[in-house]
Amino acid sequence: MSNIKYILGSFGDPDEMMHGIDKLQENNISIFDVYTPMPIHGIEAKLGIKRSRIDIAAFCFGITGTCAAFALIYFCAVIDWKVNIGGKPSFAFPDFIPIMFELTVLFCAFGMVLTYYASTHLFPGRAPRVMDLRATNDRFVIAIDAKENVAHLEIDSLLKGAGALEVKYNERKYISYE
């Protein structure tokens, strides 16, 4: 059993999986991760996952875009190529608000795509890796770290008692699509 890295409990119903999470937590068994084919409401709170701070990253990218637009417009209109047209001021702020808005959106969009890829390790060209291929289709999988939890038979009976259709012992960290 020393080669076993993860114990995978496969469920056919999200309610049974949530019941399985409750059973495991009641017995102080730590859960490595949960894989589902669709979002499950309330699973983050049950697993103790903290709220994402990706909105802070979006705000930072947006402010960077606004500042970059302001700096570029100011440099071009006031410092580098000052043009006097009909006595209007060189830097007419209301005229440049649409440009600043567009660069805010552009920086935020590109920054969020890069942040998403960096945080999920799903870079273009990399094959996605999952514990059980059926978790992307019709199964709800609870992954338990076998090294941290030594009572494998107890975990097996808890998962089956909660309604697991199958309990597997995974020797590798991930199963690749390749």
C-alpha cells in the first residue's frame, strides 16, 4: 500500500458526494480535492476553500490600463506633440475618457486571461490532467491523500457507506488524457 498516493471515491449523484464529504469530515479524514463535472453550490464552504482574490487582480490590471492610457495621452498631447487647434487646451480630459476606458478593459481582459492560466496551470498546449476521466463527464470524485490518512479500509468503508459507486486506489498523481 505504500505506492498508493490517492484514494478516489466515485459518486453518481452530487448529494451523495456531499454526504460522503460530511462522513469523511466527521471522522477527521482530510480531503485532498473534489472533482465534479459541474459546479456544486456550497462545496467551497464545506471544504474550507477561501474566497478567490481574482477580483483584486482584475482591479489592479484595470488601474494599470487606466494609468497607462493617461500617461500615453498626456505624453503625446502635452509633452511630445503639443498642437494648438483653435485655442483649445492641449489636454482636454473629457475627450480622452473613451480611450482610457478602452485601455482599462483591454489590460483587464488580457491580465485576467494570463492570471487564470497561471492560477490553474492550464497553459495553452498543456494536456489537462485529472484524477479520474469520468469526473469530466458524469461522476463526482472525492480524492483523499493516502499518505496523510493511513486507515485505508476505514476510508473505503466510509465512502461506500455514503453511496460511492466505486473506490479506487490511484498510484500516480494524475491521469493524463494522452
